[in-house]
Amino acid sequence: MVKSVQIRISVSEQIDDILDRVAKKLGKNKSMLARELMEQKMYDLDLIQRGLKNIEF
């Protein structure tokens, strides 16, 4: 089972406004959109792939 952890981030008013408008346009919650964007950036930076390679089975 995957454990879910909640975090809190602070963004500028401008970023908050953009997230709000895009989330509404996509029909998503703002927090879900922010999470998806963060996860995608981590993939783009190869951080997730490197982390998965370090997992020992």
C-alpha cells in the first residue's frame, strides 16, 4: 500500500491566480493540478527515475 503524505506550499498571488484559472478550465481542483505539475517537473528533472533506481528489493 502506498502511503500518502500531505504537504503545504506557498506561492505568489500571481501563481495562485494562474493555478486557479487553469484548474477551473480543466475541471480539476487547484491542489490536484499543482501536484500533477510538481510530479511532472520531477519526471522532467529525472528525479523520480533516479529515486526508483535506488530502491532495493
